[in-house]
Amino acid sequence: MMHGMIWTISDLHLSLAHPKPMDIFGPHWKSHPERIATAWRTRVQPDDDVLIAGDISWAMKLPDALIDLHWIDVLPGRKVLIRGNHDYWCSRSPGPVRRHLPPSLTLLSADAVELAEAVVCGTRGWITPETPGYQQSRDDTIYQRELTMLDRALAHAVKLAAGTKPIIVMIHYPPFLNRQPTEFARRIAAAGVAACIYGHLHRPHDWATAVQGEVDGVFYQLTACDYLGFGPVAVRGLR
């Protein structure tokens, strides 16, 4: 039996309620929602899944974000989301958001969901103690919490996969620093994950130095929409 494809794109940075011109970050961002939608409709079929690794909407409140989420809902496929560092509309507790999500969207938060061909889990991640600018007083509580949420997500995924399906991790922050694995990457590898997608990076220099491909048995893929040319791509590294 043929199943649908698994696609990915992140950092959509939508702002339909209160439009925020993204071309202040460069001319390549001009009309980016239209370009995403065009590429999405060309590539994604109704039976496909699309994984979105955070920074979905600039909205500060859920009612404004729902306009962006409904925009995503009408595009083909089932969508699985995690929150990014700019998703202020998305509280750490997923319940209130989940109650209002359009039907084709699933929000992950320290948990997992089973797709036809894989199990997907995820959490936002955070900067790590090795990162320049890391402040113990400000960042350590969030960092430790995100590690705990990753552990919960991985445990749920391993249980759902039952050794029969590959596991995909979505994390917004890159799980590497200066091309070296952070604690997030070490835990992802230890869980036997097949593939990990991440976003957050928007500068060509960061793209050039981003870790991609297989590391410690995990296939890593940068999926920030500007890096991808504003269209979803297939998740790689599944086996």
C-alpha cells in the first residue's frame, strides 16, 4: 500500500492579522507567503504530511495566530507543528491552543504523533551553556526544561514506534554549536532517531556552517523557509 510523502518547511513567519513586511530582512522575503503557498500546492498532495519546526506566526495572541493557522490549514496535507522562539501566541501548555487548531494541524509539545510512515516528536529547544551570551540566571531554567521536554518527547516516540517505524525529531533551535553536538543532539542520537529537522537560521553564513546530513546515525536537515527557497522539501534520512 502506498502512503503519502513527508515534507518539511519551517520559519514561515506569517503575519496576516497585522502584516509585518519580511523584506526588511532582505528582498528575497518579498511576498513570501504567496511563494510558499504556490510551491506547497505544486508539491504536496492531500495524503502527505508536512512538518513545520517553529516560528510559524508573528502574532502575540492566539486569535491573531489563528488567522495564520487557518491559512496553513487550507493548504494540502496534514501538518505537524512545534513552537519556535517567536511563537509568543503558543503557550508552553499546549491544551488551549490544541482546542482551537484547524482540523489538519497537530501541535506537538514534549510528545509524539504516529504518521503512516514514521513517528514524529518534538520540542522547541534553546541555546545551550556553551553558546556565547548564555546567561545562567536567564537561560538555565529554560534550557533544563527543554531538555526534559525533549526526553519526554523521545520516550513517547520510542513507545509509539515500537521498533517498527523510524523516528523524526523536530526542534526549532539547531542542536549543534560550532558544528559540535549539544546535549540536545546527544540525546537525540542516544534515542536511535532516524532524522532531525530544525530551523531558526536565516543568515547565509549560518546556512553554510549548519550541520546537515548524518551525524551519529541521525540525518539532520535545516528547513528554514528562506534557506529552502520558500517551498517544502522531502524529509530525508528515513530508513
